[in-house]
Amino acid sequence: MEHRDHAGTAVHGSGLCAVLPPDREHRPDQRHQRDLPHSCVRGVVGRPVPRRELDPADDPQLRRDPRGHGIDHWSSTLENGAARYDAAVIPWLHDDDTPLPDPRFALPRGSEAPGLLAAGGRLSIERLTEAYSKGVFPWFSEGQPVLRWSPDPRMVLPVGQFRLSRSLRKTISRFVRTPGCEVRIDSAFGTVIRRCASTPREGQDGSWIVPGMVAAYSAWHRQGAVHSFETWIDGELVGGLYGVSLGRMFFGESMFSLQTDASKIALAALVCFCREHGVALIDCQQNTRHLASLGAHEICRADFERHLTLSLGATPIVDWTYHPRLWVHLGFGSAAAASGEPTTKTAA
């Protein structure tokens, strides 16, 4: 899950000051941050791929990288023996019929691009479903081919180990007791993913949520596999996150916030929802100190894949509705349950 929340324009409403902490300047909430892929990734993809797999006609983005090196440069590098096939080959996926490599062959920790498994191909729903079922996710920036990753170790958040700071607990407690404050699921998915994509990230000039990613995950959402958890105050969307759900596994992708802790409220709601529906782990993909402070930790790829196999075999969740009573999973049940009817899903 990539998340440094948006230090954006404050959203004003009658309930905001009473609900979200008024005494702190809004700061980005640093949840799992997928920084833009390093510039060296282009070289890692180019150098090891055998010449027979490098076809500029398949993807014009490979014709020239940001440093001005084109196909001829990388082919020459290969001929000079700079890369070993058995140690660092990054396969090029021509189409959806080209099988994904075994994740065990991803570049190891300590390499130029740890976890990089393959490049190229499309962001079709079929390919995304196959990839996530193997623990592989796309991550690339504008001007790069689709890069596919399987990091080892893997950052995960066991929902039973989610930790709330004292201040966040107070914020959520106020939120669940305040009229006009609610969590919704999938009521504004398109807005959530676009705001995640447009969120300024500290130290970055752009976003890895490029237009092709927005289109692909929006299409996948329409098929029921991608969902948004949204924080609403007085009818305004002030924060949220989105992720992929397969079986009883949830893969966090990105979040945004227009008010301090608004995205964390959405995350807490996701944790409650997962506990209610038997989802044991939220995949966070990469390590950050902020995730660790919330209870996330790293596990090896083998353990992650074992859990993934079990979770994919479970019956998928059918009811994507956030019931206020679910706050009981974090100790806020009595106030939340008193609010009555659940928040129903509406069209994105």
C-alpha cells in the first residue's frame, strides 16, 4: 500500500474541527509509500533482457530511457557480458499469453531493484488477476514500461495486531460519535483513485498511479475486485484508500487525506471490516516506519505465499457495506452501533 497522505487544502465543515485534531498542522500520514521507481530500474530492465526479447515495436517506451540510452545501448551492454542470464534476467512480457515468471526469480535484496520480476505487457484485468494471485503487483512511473514486483521480505499488516496511538484513538472515538461522520465503501471510487494519483508526494515530481493504472484499476473495480474505503464528514470526502480484494485477501494500494488522520480513519475502518469478514492480513507490499508503528511487519516471501494460497481459496466477500457496528472490533462499538443503519454502497 502506497501512502503518504495529501497535505492538501483543508475541507471545511461544521463537524470537522470537532472531529479531526484542530491543534496540529496537517501533515502527510506516511503509510506504505511506494516512491517512484528509481531511475536505475530502466537500466536493470534493459541490461539483462536477452536481445531476442527486446523489441521496440512492442513498447515504444523501451526505445529510449530517461538517460538517453536506447535499445542498441543495452544490447551492446549484453554483448559485453555485463549481465548474467541466471543471475539477473528480467523477462519481457509480450502479451497476456506470456506467463509470469516464478516470483522466486525476482531480483534479490541488495540488488539495484530488489523485487523486480518482469517488465512489459498490458494492465489487463486477466493479467492483474494472475499477478495478484501470485503476489505480484505493478509499479512504474510515467515513461517506463509496466514493471512487475514481488519483494522479499514483504510488509504485511495482521489485522489482529493493528495498533492505535492514543491520539488516533481519541480522533476515531470523536468520529464515530459525531453526527455527519461516516465511513463508506465504494461510494466514490473514481474520486478516491484520482485523488490518490494527484496527491503531491514529498520528494517526488510525479505519481506512480499513472493514467493507465487509473483506467485499469477502475475497470477492475467495475468487476468487483477493487474497493475504496472513504472517510466522509458532513457530506464531503476528506480521505480514503483503495485496494484489491481476492478471496479473503486484501492488497492495499494507495491512500489520500485532506485532513489530518482522515486516511487513518479509513484504514481503521478497513481493519474492522477485515476482522469481521475473516481477512487476516492486509498486504502493504513495502516497509515504512509508519506502517511498523501501526503493527505491520515484514515476513518472507514463502510465508506470504503460503498465506496467500489459503486466502485465495476462501469464499470471496459478498457484502461490501460498512456497518457502523463494525467499530466494535476496535473498541468503539457501543457508540457506533447506536447510529443505526449501515452505510450502503452507491455507484462510484
